[in-house]
Amino acid sequence: MRLNLTSRVTFLCALICISTYISAQQTKKNHYNLSDSTAVESLLNKSRKIQSTRPDSALIYAKQALELSRKIAYKQGEGNSLNRMGVIYWKNGRYNRALSLLLSSLKLREEINDELGMLKSLNDIGIIYSDQGDNVQALTYHFKAKAVAESLDDKKRTSIVLSNIGNCYLKLNKIDSALSFELQAYGIQHSLNDKNTMPNTLSILGDINYKIGNIPMALEYYRLSVSCAIENDDQSAIVDTYNSIARLFLKSSQVDSSFHYASNALKTAEAASYAEGIYNASNLLTEYYHGKNEHEEFRYYKIAIAARDSMFNAARIKEIQTLSFNEAERQQAIAAEKKREAEKRIIDLQLIGIAIFIPFFFLFLLMLSKSRIHRRIIEFMSVVSLLMCFEFITLLLHPLVQRISNHLPVIELLILITLAAILVPLHHRLTRWLHDKLAHLSDHPAKIPAASTPKMRKIRNH
């Protein structure tokens, strides 16, 4: 009889555990082979190498990489290609197009959980906003990128993000914060001997020292920046630093030196189609010729206006605002989804806990029935155990009922009535059966073996 009862309870517990919610994610299979993905990365590398000198060709290579990635369903390559195209458009001053591509890249990389790709997109998006003058928004993206870089323990990219954060703080005129982040970035780059990322950091350190009036130190940082940039053929870094040096000399009334560096900056920026560099250099040259040569002043002024319009015309600014608004809504939706998933995990853990507790409660009740506990206590606990079991089944089935009924009260009521018609009689029968069996066991407590009686008597007599 006991074996029969145990087997029935075990079977009932198994049914309860099976009815709990179980979710599993299936691994997506890649539909590309190694040679295809290698071809994509080769195209992207070609694009990256010639970006400074042949931006049009660099864009063609990036577009070819994008087409091939989509053809072979290589999602990571697609995200990399979109990001590559975004960087090229950014360098050319097409901020609206760049932001659109970078946001698309970020979305795709989030979908495939490409953390390194997300880091790159977040950082580049931050640069776009900084160049647009929205350094508060830029910092939002840079700090997200910093968190990802630190989680990946990627020191090189951490230093890049730190440098960009320092630049944003410099533009916000928060000098102490700017200096702190730039020194952190330089410390990492110096320890890694990373001369590829150092020119930008050194140039910003020069800008900070110029801002606080330490001209000799600023010039030394600029000199080091130009040296590294030339060594790495980083045309945009050369242009930015030349413009900074030209600005410093112009404010220091060393106009001939200012003209030299501004002219070189404009020439290099035009060769690289670097719109921001063209704009800054032509502005400096306009200021240099002011009151000296009206014809040259107007010529450089027109160049500056053309560069500014290519970057900041009304239509493009409106498009960027629309993209920013849509991305903000998307991020809010992602945050809301994460919150729902967190709440769902809590609910699932509670259901699993209940599912584990119920069979243990049944086992505890079986053990209790063999003791000298009062019969009414056992009867009460048996009723409670069955109530928990059936109410738990109802709790699990209720979301399914809502989905089937589409939250229509009439249909939901009919389904619940049907379930009650099945569960209530079963509940009564199990209650009666468990009551009889457990009560029967409680009426027959284990007897003391007869062989032990004389021994106990001996001990008493002794």
C-alpha cells in the first residue's frame, strides 16, 4: 500500500514539474563559409587603408563588402560594412548619412549580440554628436562604449573612448574632467606603445594646455601628435593638429606661422575630403587675410561657407534630429523590453520555486503521516497540499487561457468553467483518497520491536 501511494505521489509531482514554463534558445546557424567572410573583411581592410587618401574608392569597397555580406547572410560583416560606410561619410561631413548608417549598424549588432561591434558603433555615434555640438548626447554614447570596452577588457579601445570623453568635456569647458580622461587615455596608450591612437590624444592634450595658457607644453604635445600622425599616415589627425597650431599662432600674433600651418591643413584636408578640417582651416585663413587682402579673404570665406553647408544645412540637421528622436524611442523600447524580461525572470523563478516546493511538501507529509502527529493535523495538511497543487496548475494555465481567449471575458469564462469542471472533481477525489491513506497511516504508528522490551526492562531494573 505504501509503495502504491508513493508511486502515485511521485507521478503527480512529475506532472507538476513538467507543467512549469521552460524556454530555450536555439543557436542560429551561419549561412556563410570562411572564404566568403574573409572576402568581406578583405574589402573592409582595403577601404580602411585608403580612406584618408582615396575616400571615394574607400566607399566603393565598403559598399561591395555590404552587398556581399547581405548576399551570404553574414550579419557581422553587414554590421561592420555599415559602420565603415558611416565613418567615411562622417569624415566627408555627411553627418546625417553617417548617423543613419551607424545607427543601423548599432541595431544590427545588438540583434546578434556583437559586443565589440556595438562598442565601435557607440563610440562613432558619440563622435558624430560631438561634431554636431551636442556633447551631452555624445557623452551618453561614449560612456556606454566605455562600459562595453571595460567589460571586454579591451584596453586599446578603452583608451580611444576615454580620449573622446575628454574631448567632449573640453568642448563643454570642463577642463579638469577633460585633463583627467585624456591623461588616463594617454597612460594606457603609452603602456601599450599604441602609436595608432596616440595622435588624437596628444592633440587634445595640446588643446587643453593651450586652454589653460601653458603654450610651451601645448606646442610640445602638438609636435608629438603630428609626428605620430605622419608616421601612421593619419591625415585627419594631421589636419586637426595643424589647425590647432595655426589657431595658437594666430592668437599669439605669429601670423606667418599661423598661415603656414592653416594652408597645409587646408591642402591636406581637401586631398582627404575631410570637411571639418576644410571648414576650420578656411576659417583661420579668412581671419588671416581679414584687412589685408579682401579678395583672398572672400575666397576662403566661400570655401568655409561651402564646407559648413555640406555639414550643417537645414535639411541635414532636420534629418539628424529625426534620426536622434527615432533612436531615443528605440532605446526606450529596448529598456522597457529588458524590464519586462527581468520581471518575467522573477516570475519564472517563483514558479520554479513553487514547483520544487510542492513535491517536497508531499514527501514531508508522507514522513509526517508515519509519526504520532494528530490525525486532524495530517488531514488539514493533506488538504493544503492538494490545494497548492491544483491552484498551481491553474496559475500555470491562466496565461495560456488569456492567449486563447484573446482577453475576451466571455471566452475566458467558458474556458475557466471547463477547466473547473475537470479539476474540481479530480481535486475532491484526490482529497478523499489522500485523507483516507494518510489518516490510515497515522492510526498505525510504528510499534517498538518486542526484542527490545526485555533489554529496556533490564536497564530499568538495573
